[in-house]
Amino acid sequence: MKKVICEVTFIPLGESLSLSPYIAECLKIIEKSGLKYEFHSMGTNIEGEWDEVIKTIEKCQDKLFEMGVKRISTNLKISLRQDREPSMERKEASVKEKMAKE
Amino acid sequence: MKKVICEVTFIPLGESLSLSPYIAECLKIIEKSGLKYEFHSMGTNIEGEWDEVIKTIEKCQDKLFEMGVKRISTNLKISLRQDREPSMERKEASVKEKMAKE
Amino acid sequence: MKKVICEVTFIPLGESLSLSPYIAECLKIIEKSGLKYEFHSMGTNIEGEWDEVIKTIEKCQDKLFEMGVKRISTNLKISLRQDREPSMERKEASVKEKMAKE
Amino acid sequence: MKKVICEVTFIPLGESLSLSPYIAECLKIIEKSGLKYEFHSMGTNIEGEWDEVIKTIEKCQDKLFEMGVKRISTNLKISLRQDREPSMERKEASVKEKMAKE
């Protein structure tokens, strides 16, 4: 079991120009999963055990199909490290601290 | 001239495990550009005219090379629309509003 | 069980500038999996059942850690469709056919 | 002027499930550009000077808008190096050589 940070972006193809109804349903599933997450304008960053993150992504895709979507393009950017647990909070803090120095 | 939202991620290769010093320098350049941006744990979302966004990304890459980086993997996810101007704020608000409905 | 096409890119961080020894080991694992794949200069496209594809990607990441890599950035671009099975061959043929028409 | 390898993927949103007519038009533009490219089932890898590559991508996006597309999600994965010119051919050969060794 490995902890990861995973940015996920779902693009339902062949649907209306407004993707927000689909993204809102996916976010509800991510919220229910109990995993730590950060929603932003270009995707959603999820932090947690690999298996749980993958399972949550599968649930989102199933939901999109249930909503009538025929084709999905899913992008995952996964950050894995062996030296210590990855943390969204520490990643951001570490950059902001260095920016503040000068 | 087209307005875009562009998520950018720079990965300097062959460097130390800690990438935050590099990301901090890039963020300073993005801040100086005057473009609207949103920094998060898996990248930085920039909103603005395509030409200015691309120019800012070039400056970041030049800076990384100046810092001694030999090889960079840059990821851009670009959101372009013709029906209206893309907006990070509206994208997020639109999803949050739909989540709140239920 | 759903069939997908998944493009995978592994970037071992903090390692030497030459990533080919790492990519070669991952490709051996993908080859042994028996899944259909297409190796190209910017990643590897894998076609198969979602579960098997994810399991193969996990094996590659484990191998990279075994080789001493401390941190990995993995990118997945996943193509899922419900109307019919996705196929790398058909996708390429369909574009080439349309190019040839004019 | 820097030489890059850039993988580009265009996703026209809100269109039909079949994206191949759009991709075929983009490929014609890439072919006319004279840049070296490699088309595969999950994107197109282009090799050339940064400025020319970006200009070619702009032309593709303009073409998609001309074809009536209202919204595009473009993904770029850019490989830049300062120690030597990046080459699609060498990247692939280098991995294949290492795979053959064992």
C-alpha cells in the first residue's frame, strides 16, 4: 500500500460544452470517499492510498457512464515517492516558503 | 489573440528529489508577469492571452536552464473556447454551485 | 471489466539524465503482461482490460523503486468508451483513412 | 531557438464521439509544416524548433475553430534538453537497445 498524490481530470466526450454537471457528480464521489482532495479549475488533486484512489476514480467513471456519457478521456498525474509519504500540504508549503525568502 | 486557461507543470530531470527551489523560481516569474494564476500541489493554472502565457512559460524554462537544469519535461493542459472567454473563477464556481444543489 | 487504451509515461525523479534504462525495464514488464502495446518516443500506449492495465502499471512502478528510484511522476491518459471497445488499431486507421481522402 | 519534442493531443469538446475528422485535419497541417512527426493512437509527437512547433499547434487550433468546434482541450508534453538536441529516433533506439541486451 503506497500513498500517492493523484491529479485527475475527466473529459466526457461528445457531450454538451458545459462539463460542470459531470464534474460536480465526480466531486461528490470523491468527497464521500473520505480522501483528502483539492479541487481547482483544471482538475482535482487527491491524496491517499493508491488502491483507494484508483477505486474512487473507477467509481467516478462508472457514474459518468450511468449519466449517459459514451466516451471519457481521463488524465491522471501521479506523484509517488519512497523516501517519505507525499503530502499536498507540504508540497505547497515548501514552494511558498522558498518564494517568501527573497 | 485568444484567452486561455493553461495548467503548467515543470519537471527538471536529473536534479535532486526536491523540486521546490525550481518551482519557486518559476512562480516568481509567473507572479511578475501579472497574469492571473492559481498555484496548487500538482501544477499552476494560468489565465491570460495565449501569447503572454506561452512567453511566460518560455521565461520559466530559460530560468530553469540558467539554474543549471539540463533537461525539462513540461506539461501543458490548455483550455480554449470560442463561445466565451474561459475563466478559472467561473469554472470553479459553476461546479461548486452544482455540488451545493443536492 | 472494461477495455481501455492507456498511455503511460514514467518519469523517475532525481536520477541521471538518461531515463532509457528505466523505461527499458518497464517495457519488459509490459511485454511480459501479454497486453497489446505501442511504444513511442513520448510514452507507451497499452490496450487491455482496465484491471490488467492498472496491475501492469503497478508492477512497473514497483520495479522502478527496486532499481533504487526514490520518486516517480507517472502520467496516464486513459481512453474509455461504452459504445464499443476502444482499439488502437482502429483509432489510427480511422484518422489515416480520412487524411488519404483529400 | 531551442529544439524540442512535443506530444500534442487535441480534444474538441461538445462534438460527436468520432474525433478522427478533426485529428485528420490537424495532421494535414502538421504534415504541411515540414516538421518531423510520429502519429500514434494517443497523440502526435512533433520534433522541431520550439517556435515552429508552437506556431503549428496554433494553426491546428485555428482550424478546429474554423470547423465549428467551440471548445478545445489541448495537452502538450514537451521534452527540452540543454546538453544535446532531443531526437525522437535516438530516444526510441536507446530504449530498444537496452531491451535487447537481456
